[in-house]
Amino acid sequence: MEIQKPYCLALILCDLAHREQVTGKFTLLGTFGRLAGPAFPLHAEFAVYFCLTDAIGDVQIRLRIVDSRTEIT
């Protein structure tokens, strides 16, 4: 039986992601769809909220921030 790889249902960039300790609910503040700046790499502070599905057990996650003007391989 082949195990399905996890995949991302949602990925949201925001100024701040706050998790309520009692309920476990998240509040995302200042959402946006892209980052821009005078130079890359950016040294801006931001949060990334994401939701995975089909993740069973421990799963390694890697988030890469790349310059969209360059070729991605």
C-alpha cells in the first residue's frame, strides 16, 4: 500500500500569526499575497501560515523564499 505524500491546502503570508492557547485557533493579521523590496534577499519580518493534508506521522517541511526574477529549478 502506497502512502500518499502530504500536500499544502493553503499558504498565507501575513504580518503576524497568533495562536490562542485555550482554543488552539489562529488569528492572521495583515495578510498579503506577495513581498516586494529594493533588494533580495529581503530582511522583512513576516509569518507564514500553512495547512497540510495527508500528513501521517513526522513530516519534514522546507520553506524556500526565492527571487521570482530568477529561474527556479
